Amino acid sequence: MEVSRSGTSIRFWDVAPENLGFYYCAFFTGEYCQRFHEICLIVTKYPVVHFQPGDRVVLPCHSRTAHWRDVKWRGPHSHIDLWSTAHQDPGMHMLNGSRTGNFSLIIPSVSSSHSGRYACVFRSGILHHEIVVCSRMESLVLMLSPGSSAVLACDPNPDGVSRVQWHHQRGDDAPELILDSNHTSVGLKPSQRGRVDVSNPKTCLIISEPSAEDSGLYRCRVWRSGFCSERKILLQYKDHFSPFYVVYSALVAFSLLVMICAVIYVNMK
């Protein structure tokens, strides 16, 4: 948190649960209060996290000022707190943050029934999360080389598809959302435009004139009748003129030359 030099504004760099709630600002001229404002700080954007069935889920909620009796979690089907077990999933529990300030919600083995919005509720505010559980489809590995093209098929059956997302990840970089059928603002990179196309609905990604930049891990998510499915597709790019290929070709050529010379030498004897 940073207060401006004039004292008329506050900037939050990383909003935490203890920052939420009401703020009061008063303007004084001498001993007289000229204006008074009441401002409520809330979080309106829900962090959406995707999981696959069986994953262990930790929804963070940290507050050094909240008392453990005042903290509880609201889920799509139940309320969870430290002294109540009256919820549908006995494995789901909240950490006791009375000393550490960590009141995170733990789901040991997530399933599609856990999908929905969750809220960590305390006196000074609410911290929101949203869980999306996607069933796992068979992973694929595809090879690309210069001059070829590839079709990344997420779901061959487009019937009933309501939403499709495509993510691309290279190496240790964070996954990047490159296509979302529900948000036209999400678009391809300039280097991909004209080379990367999608089917209608966007369940297949078509890559032509590939380059090494197109390699990496692709994740596609398909929503149908409210349920999500995810497929991982590893796209490997092999340049025929890579250093490995050049060295390999040179060794093969040298071996053939040695064999030919040996045959000629034997025949000359």
C-alpha cells in the first residue's frame, strides 16, 4: 500500500484480504472538516483456476488480522468453517490460521462436483475464487517440419460445443491463452496470423508454414452441456537443417565413403 504525497489517494500493489473493507477519507481546512468520503474496497475479478479430476486443490486465503471464529468459506454446495463439518464433502477442510493467518481451503481430490465459485468470508471483506474441473482426454504428440502442416484436433465431435479455449506454452514459460470462442478480444500473435486457423466451432487448430515458435505444449478445453474436457497436445518441430541433422548426415556420408573406398581397395588386390 502506498499513500500519495498529497495524501489524497492510496494505491494497492497487491491486494490482500486484510486490505478489503471500508475506508474513510476526510478533508480538513484548519480545524473544520470540509468533506467526508466512505469507500468500500472489494475484489470484482474472480481468479479462475482449472484442474483435472483427482488433483489436490488449495484455494489461498491469508489474513493476519482476522480471528478464526470470523472466517468461513462459501462454496457452490456448502459452507465450511473450523467448527462445522456439516457439508457434503468430508475431505474438504479449512486450515486453522489462528497463529499463521492461513485460512486456505483444501480439497484433497477434486471432482466435477467441486466446480463453481468459492468465497473466503471475514469481517473486513470477501476473497473470491472459481474452480473449473475438466475431465482429461488422451494426450497427443505431433511432429512438424518445414513445409508441412498440422491439425491439432481437440475434440473431433463439434456437436453441442458451447465454448473452446486454446492455450500455448513454450518451455518453462507460463501458458498463454491464444483463442477463446467466447471472447473475441483474445487473438493470435502477429506472427501466427495468416498461418494459424481454426475450424468452426474452434475444436481444431490448423497450423501451416510452421516454425520453431509454433512448437510447445498446447492445451485445449471444450465445454459441452456445462461440462469441461481438456486435451494436451505436444507439438515438436524438427528442422531438417538443424546442426544435429547436418552432423548426422555428414557422419553417414563419411561412413559410406569409407565403405566404398574399402570395397575398391579390396577389388584392386
